[in-house]
Amino acid sequence: MSARVGRDRVWEVFRQETEGDPFVHAGNVRAPDEELATHYAREFFGRRQESHRLWIVDRAAIVELRDPDLLKPPFDRSFKRPGGYVIRHKLEAAKARATAGGQQREPAAEDAPR
Amino acid sequence: MTMGTRPPDTLPREAVAELLLDLADDEFVIGFWDSEWTGIAPMLEEDVATSSISQDEIGHARALYEMLASLTGDDADRIAFGREPEDYRHAALLNHPRTDWAFTVARRYLYETADAVRLEALARSSYEPLARLVAKMRREERYHLMHLDAWLTRLAEGGADARGRLAAALEHLWADAQAVFTPPGHEAALLEAGVLPEPMAALRRRWAGEVGERVQSLGLPPLDPTVGAPTDGRTRRTDGFRWLHGEFTMVARSDPGATW
């Protein structure tokens, strides 16, 4: 098979465990074409009935972005994170109200950042 | 394990038992032969696929042996592992050692296509436990056929070496492959009871026609469609099979009657 190995491609496999779940990267298989890639993905990531659906993607079709200037720019980015809004005191107040009101739930959801 | 459904009194028990043994031994023996590729298949991915498919076949054999055991009051493990080589009833096609990859693909192709024709008929069996089990088996066999046809195509359309080996193996195995359709001893009784919906000879002709077309479409040398099923197709045993029998009974023989 050594002649064949050079023509093999790598296929990245994503699996969905049950309907509605997000697809999660499961691993990859090596195969010369789509048909065998499908069979091997099924054997590696589906033979124990652990997958509801598989996506099999030719690695060459994946667009990769790993430029640190774009992904990890040097300036302070904290204002783009929800952590930039301090809500600890609001949560504590909500908990206190909940405790005071017994089992009643407080409609404090509108305080949380979107 | 018991099958839940008690067979009707009119059921030709002995005839059904023979049929089940033929089916079970076929799946059992091909499963063991092809599991011999574990660790040495052409590539890692194929190694896992072949091993997994072989396990599927042994799983089918187990279900069939259990059905047989419940019918005859025997024990499935004893039937599977407790017989002498001469008492196995698999088709002569499955006597051959695995040989090289092209030979394995050729043998599997002939077996899987024959099995598909046979299972299509048995899904219509009047013996309901068998019809139900066959319906389940066919869902797995569908994938086995897809996987196998992918390899058949690749070897046929590969280089001269691959193509030559495949063609030679198909020709070499063709006569013994007919034995998958060697009629069971009491075929007339099975047909009358509807356990076997069609005679094996009719199934064999259908299969030979399908294989002939596929072989032609791949431009491989034609296989003679007039070769019939040999009468000793399920009783002939070889040294190759005796070796395999020694392998697959080794653990059971080391501690007879052990449970695990």
C-alpha cells in the first residue's frame, strides 16, 4: 500500500451525540477518498452507537485562522467580555432577596448582561 | 438466552435446525477468518474496519446459534466451540485461508453478495423469530456490502497487480462460492412450511446474475454462470479450516465448561 499512502488525505471528523447537540471534533482518519473516509469515520466514531450524526470534512477544505494580531491583539479587550460588567453585588442582592422571601424566586434576570 | 416465541407444532424442527446451523456456521467462520487481519491489514483505518466487521459477523453467528440452541435444547457456546471440524456446515467458500488482501476482498465480495440474496429471502420466512433476526442482520450487512464494494472497485480499477490478483481470486473461488446455496438436507420441508420462501437454486441463479453484471461492469474476466452448487458444498473440510478450528477453539478447549 505504500504507493497509495502518498495519495491519502486526512479527514477531520465531527460528531453529534444526540439530535440538537453541537457537533464536537472527534478526531481524524486517513483515507484516499470520501467513500472510504465515510466508512472509516463510521468505524472509528460510530461503531458503538455513540453518534447520532457525523460530519466528515476534508482537512484541505478547512479555513484556518491563527494570526495572533487578529486573535490576540495587544490592547486591553476586557470591555468586550461580559466580565467587563461587574454584577457580583447585584447577584448578592438578588440572593439576599431570595433568602428573605423563602422559596419565592426573584425575577432578577433582567439585571444580567446579555 | 431463549427466544420468547415458541415455534408452532407444524414447524419442521429438524429441518429448521439444519438451516440455522448452515447460516450460523457461515457467519462464524468468515468472522474468524477475517479477524486474522487484525494488526496487519493494509492500513490502520482498514484494520479497525475489517476487525469490526468480523466482530459483527460473529455477533450474527451468536444470535443464530442461540436461536438454534433454544430450538434444540442445546447450548450456544457448545454448538459454536464444541464440535469437531467435520461437524461444521459452512460453505466450501469459507474453507480457504485468508491469503492476501485481494483474495480476502474477492471472497468477502462473493460471500456478502450471496448472503444478501439469501437474507432478502429469509426476511420473508414464515418462521417469525428468524424473519425478525434477519431483518436486524440486514441493517448491518448493508454497510458491510458498501464497504466491500468500495474495495472491490478500488482493486479492479487499481494497478495491474491489484486487478490481476482480484481477478485470479474471483476465478479461483467461484466454484466454491456456489456452495453458499447448497440446499439444506430437508429443503422440500422448509419450502412447504414457508420457512425458506424460495429454493436455494433460484436464489443462486439470482445471485450469479447480479455478480456477473457487476464483474462485467468492472471489466473483469467473466465468471461462468452455469456452475451449480456442489452437493458436498457444506460438508467438505480442508486442512486450512482445521487450522482455523484449532485457533478458534483454543480458549474453549483450555477449560471446557468454563463460564465468563
